Amino acid sequence: MLDRIGRVCLEASRILASALVEPGINRRTVPELSGFLGLAATLSMTDLIVTLPRHTAETHGHSADLPVFLCPFSIHSFSVTQY
């Protein structure tokens, strides 16, 4: 199962990286997390931002009263399946 999770995270990271190339956006990755546990608490105490799937962002944003914004550039969607 962890292997599957790693592949999904890697694929999402590749999609995001390729979407940033065309508009010439460089990202500076500070922490790289393997999961979302504690993410809302971390974001509420720092000036960091995060790129997440919309549903995940809305869920965590609501729980910690964090603003959620649309991605400012085009990014291809991908499916996440759970078994």
C-alpha cells in the first residue's frame, strides 16, 4: 500500500512540476511531507503555502480556518483510487 501512495505522490509532484515550467514559475520546497496529518496546524502557524488537490485543501482549510485559493495556473488532473 505504501508503494502505491508513493507512486501517487510522485505522479502528482511530476504533474505540478511540469505545469510550472511553461509559465516560468520556480518553486522553493521547504518541507516535503508524505501525508496530510498535522498539515493544517503547520500552515496555521507559518507563512508557508501548499498545493493540494481541491477536496483535500477544502477539508483541511475548513478545519483550521485557512483560506483556500484556486491554482493560478493550468494543471492537468489525475485520478486517485483507493483500494
